[in-house]
Amino acid sequence: MDFLNALVALLNFVVIPATAYGAQLALGALAATLVYGVLRFSNFALGDTMAFGAAVVILFTWWFQSMGISFGPLPTAILALPFGIAAMSAVALLTDRTVYRYYRRVKAKPVIVVIASMGVMFIMAGITRMIIGVQEIQFADGQKFLIDPTWFRTETGLNEGLALRMTQAITVVTAGLVVWALFWFLNRTRTGKSMRAYSDNEDLALLSGINPERVVAITWIIASGLAVIAGTLYGLDKSYKAFNYFALLLPIFAAAVVGGLGNPLGAIAGGFLIAYSEIGLTYAWKKVASYILPESLMPDGLMQLLSTEYKFSVSFAILIIVLLFKPTGIFKGKAV
Amino acid sequence: MTNSRNRTLILFALMGLLLLLEGTVHWQVHPLNADASGYTILSGSWNVVLEIVLMCLLSAIMALGVNLQWGYAGLFSTGIVGFVALGGLAGVLVSLPPVTAVWNAAGVGRLVVALLTGLGVVGLAVFAYGHLKGRARTWGVTAILVGGFFLYRAIFDPAVAYIEANDPAAAGNIGGLGLPALVAWPAGALMAAAAAWAIGKTALGLRSDYLAIATLGIGEIIVAVMKNEDWLDRGVKNATQIPRPWPVPTEVSLQESQRFLDFCANWGLNPVTASTIAVQLLYALLFTAVLLLILWACELALNSPWGRMMRAIRDNETASGAMGKDVTKRHLQVFILGAAICGLAGAMLVTRDGQLVPSSYTPLRFTFTIWLMVIVGGSGNNWGSVLGAFLIWYLWNKVFDWGSAAMWSATQYMDPASGLKSALTGSAEQMRTIVMGVILLVVLRFAPKGLLPEK
């Protein structure tokens, strides 16, 4: 019984949150890695792209709610997602036309493009905060739990109640679908193959008649889609706050680099690795331990290795270790 | 040569003119349905000008540090906020009086032992990494680090609990060494340099994107430590009453001094206003002296064989490497120097503010704005960095006022109760961010060499 309680506590506080968070990071890291693979720069505006896209989704959600449209047990935000993605793609294409295309033409050094993306980040952050404000926003509606903890407790007679929130389930399912669709697109369609070809060897791709501008445009659209989905899922799961998305930049980049920049599979693995390490190291293990360890062996403290405020140092440490010992990432990524 | 010198002179004169206007012209707009006091376009107050100029001077010092890293060496670091914050921390640790109640074996003594243990563990791990091979190395280093972590926490945690339990409302920290504030300035530079050494040792030599991501992380971590380690600097409770540097007096002591009162009476000045301005002026003189010193040193370095070598490395690493220059070592050197200058400015900043507010160290304010200054001024040109610092900080201040004024004016015929109006008029802070972004993009695109291009 104690073992089962410990298992449920572990699922509740570590496995489920980390899986949901990992799925969000993986989607963000996929966006980062795609832009890196095709456009060859680290997009610092990614965090605020997520914030902006999620803000648009929230606006549409509110509009739908005011018209009385709902999605049954699922959050209305899922219905609003396509609109957010469309808006974000348009913004991304516009940004590419006005900012990034020039640097592509003059073959600027990647670091210059990174600085330009910082400018885009400023502007996007400002606009997002202007249209949606800086306050915390809860926009998850519909059914709250897929597995209700009190129901679970009465059904099983365990002390710990297993809680699976709707948003967590949706995050994982959506992320799975999106990743499946992305891999199908990259591996099976002509356009996807031309994207991979362009990413692998630009000159050769150009020689084979691949239109670079088209590849770039499609990359922006896909990356925007991924970013908006990641941003919305994160907001649904944890509540939306425009400032929080900048701080996601570090774990997302760490996930992309750990998996090997430019490698989509690596980005997913990296996302989960970062999420599990972050939550595993900052979780106070006392509760789980209290079920398994005998009374006499229980330590006094919370059994928390790092305080939650330092969770970003976990992604940072992983990033540094990988860069020092395996600079191309766990899965082979692009050149160092 | 003369052409670029004229350009420098003219642009600095224009900048001076902007500040002169700010000090002399009082201009407010009064949109309908708005606050009766109006919205300021130009304040017409010398106090405001001095306030802006002080931050311009400090920003200029930071910009010179960033220019060393970026302009001379082409290193793209996004962790500037961390170095500035470390400088601020030095202000606390050096110039605040010690909290004597915890300077005993159970408090500071145990803390020092813990920190030495931590250092020892890292040293041992590095040693083991160098002297073991293969699987033994992986497991050995991991075991040392994991075991060392628990050992460190076992010594460290009780010391922290003890220190933070001591009068948490007023202290709860270890205080500082009680040395004069002027000593904190070089100490800030040293602390930032030490951190830069550790970071540079690991992160330099990575490709430029990775360096940017890694330093972004470092900056966040340094600020997170300062926010959460109450024993160190009281965390978000803020360390206050940091003493002023010699020779800046307090306003109150000036108002009590007979000589100052006589002086004010002679010139027909209000002693309260005059004392504020006198204090600001003294700070300005002090900061200008430091800025000129650093500017002079940077110019000297730029035109020396060392400066030429740095630029050669920046322009072609492979070729300079082939000529026998140790690229990684030179990068490390210039990275440390630049960080030290930022740390110095950070220490100067807290000794002026009189307090350390860890939550005020945001990357937007202390990393990206400084970058903007260097790029707008002209990467690689020291005078450009100074000009950029003045211009951008001036705009940073004024865009906020102008944004409010513009938004209130634009929405004056709208229904006062409408949500759109309150959203627009409340967005002055966001306007600032957007304008800074637009400036960065425009300069980068149309004048990538900046206002004062590198010669």
C-alpha cells in the first residue's frame, strides 16, 4: 500500500508535471531547432513569439466565450489555436520580409542576425504586453480534471489522490499529434524533404532547383505554429503571464542544443531531459520518501536538492556539460 | 581623420543641446479628459537632467566594457546584467557594516568553511578529471561532485539558517566589511572579473550562438542567487543604507553646514534644492572622472599593438591563429576586462542609489539596452559607445514621458471609461520597449557601423 502511495505521489508531483512541461519545451525546442537548421541562427525572439501567439489565442478564446461557443469538456483555447497560428504565421512572414531577408541576402554573420532577433524580441514583447497587459491570466475552461483526486482516493482507498488535469492531458496529446504530423511532413512530403535538403546542404539544394525563399517561408510558418501551440499549452497549464515567456528561452535553447541543434528528434529528447531534470532536482522528495523509508531513516529536511528559484540553473548546467563534452549534442546536430 | 573628429564633435554638441533643452525648457501638454497636471514633454528641471546624466555616465562605462568585448573582439555576451549585479553585490559586501551578531563560528565561520569546501570539491573534481582516464574518470568525477554537493549542503545549510534567523526584519544577512564605498568600486570590478574568468574558461571557444545562450543563463543565475540568498544580500528584502563614496556628503549634512547656507544666501538659492543639486553634481564629477580614465585607457589599448591584434583576431580568427596568436587566451583576457568594467559601473551604481535591489536587474534594462548603446554609437569606437550611452539613456527616459503624452493626446476624444483608452494610455512602459527595438533594427539595417563608425 505504501509503495502504491509513493508511486501515486511520484506520478502526481514529478512524472505528470514533468511530462507536460517536457512536451511544452519539446515543441518550443522544435521551433528553435527548425529555425536554426534552415535559417542558421538562434532566434532570441522565440520566447516572445510564444507569448504573442498565446496572447492572440487568448483574445480569440475570450471572443468565442462571449459568443457562447465552447468546446465541451476541452478548453475553448483549442478552438482558437488555428487563429492564433494563422496570425502568428502572418507576423513571422512579415518579420522575415522586413528584417531577416536582408541579412540573408547580404550573407551576414549569424551573430548579426541574432542581434536583429533581439530587436524583434523587444518589439514583439512590447506589442504583446500592450494588447494583453502584464497581469496573470487564467484562460483554461471546460472540465478541470480528467482524473479527479478525490474520486481516485475513494475508488482506490489510497491516501494519495492521483490528479490528472485536463490541460496536462491535452498538452501531451497535442504535442504527440503535432510531432507526428511534423515528422510525417519532414519525411514524407516533397516540401518537407526539400526543407531537410536545404538544411543539410544549402548549395546542393539550390543546385537541385529548390526555391530557398519558399523553404524559408514554410519554415517560419511551421516554427510559428509550433511556438503558438507551445505557448498556449504552457499558458493553459500554468496560467498566462507575458513576462514568463522570456525566461523559457533558456530551457528551450538548452533542450535544442542538448539534443543537437538542427535535429528535430534531439529537440524532443532534449525537452524531456531538461524537464525531468529540472523537476526532479527541485522537487521536495520528502512526501515520496515518507511512504517508502522506515521512520528511523527519514531525514529532517525537505529532501529538496535545489530550491525552485534555481530551476533555470539546471538547464544551464546541462547545457554547459553537453557543450563541453559533446558539443554537437546527444543526437548528432549541426557543426560546432 | 578630421572628418570623423568633426562628426564626433558635432554629434556630442547635439547631445549636449538636447540635455540643455531638457534643463531650460518647460513644456507640458494638457490633453482633454486627462490628469490636470498634464504630461511632460520637456521637464525644464536641472535636477531631472542631472539624474539622467548620472545614469548616462554609468551606462557609458558599461558600454565601454561591452565595446571591449564586442567592438574589439567580436564576443557576443548576453550576461552583462550578471556582471553589473555582481558589482552591486560588491557594494553591499564591502561597504556595509558587518552584522556582528553572526560573525562567529556558527555563522560566518561555518559559512566560510562551507564555501571553501565547495571550492575544494570543484578543485578535486577538476584534478580527478585531469588525472583519471576512461570509465574511472566519469564515475570518479560524478562521485566527487555528488558526494561533495551533499557535504557542502550539510555544512552550508545550518550556517544559513543561523544567519537568516538573526533579526530577519532588519538584518538576516552577514553584512559587509565596513570599508569605504570607494573601495567597493574596484572590488566590484574584481568580483565581476573573477566570475568572467570562470565563465570564459568554460564558455569561450564555443561558437557565437552558444556563447550568447550560455551567457544569458549565467546572467539569470547570478541575479537569481542575489534574489534568493538572503544571507548574502537580504535577497528581495533589499540591502539598504549603502554608504556614499567620498567626497559626496548627504543632503542633510549640507543643509546643516553654515558655509553651505552662507553660500546659498549669497547666491539667492533655496538650500534644499541647492543641496540636492550639489550632491548630484559631485556624483557627476566623480563618475565623469572614472569614465574619462577608462575611456583614456580604452583608447590607449585600442591604438596599441594589443588593440591591433584584437581587431585582427576579430576580423579573421584563423589567420591570426596561424600567425601565432593565442585566440582563446586573448578572448578570455578581453572578456574579463570588459566584465570588470561592467562590474565597476555596477558598484558605482549601488553606491549612488544607496541600496541594492536585486529584482531591478533585468536583462532588458542592463543587457539589451547596453548592447543598443554600443551598436547605435558605433561598435568598436569608444567615443561612439559614450555617445550611444547618452543618447539611448536620454531616449529611454524621455520615450516614457512622450509615450504617455502621445497616448493621452491621441485618445482625448475617446470615451474615458473605454477599455481601449485605458489600455493605450497605460502602455507607456511598452512603448519604450518597442521604440528601443525599432531603433536597434533600423540602425542594424541602415547604419550597421553606428553613429560614429570605427576608423
